[in-house]
Amino acid sequence: MDCRKVIEFHDHCLDVRESIVTKDHGFTPQRVSLQIEASCDSLREKGTCPHRNTPSPS
């Protein structure tokens, strides 16, 4: 949240869980989204963030 950095990742375990949960409840997912908003540990601990002046992705 502090530097607006976005990190995309793929995790097979999340795909499996999503499939199991939705099928167990009788749903077919159309779109799945996971968003984690977090504070920068470096900014909190050191007062600086190496990504702070990096342009945010569009």
C-alpha cells in the first residue's frame, strides 16, 4: 500500500483449493481474484522503501 507495488504470482495450491471449494458448494467459477494489501516492512523498519520512487504499473 505504501509504494503501490503490484506483484503478480501464480500458485498451483491456490488453484487446487479454489477448485475444491467451488465444486464442493456447487459453483463453477467465472473469475477468481486474490488481492492482498500490505504495508512495507522496509518503510516501517528503516523509514525508506526501495520501491517508493518506482513508477507504479498501469
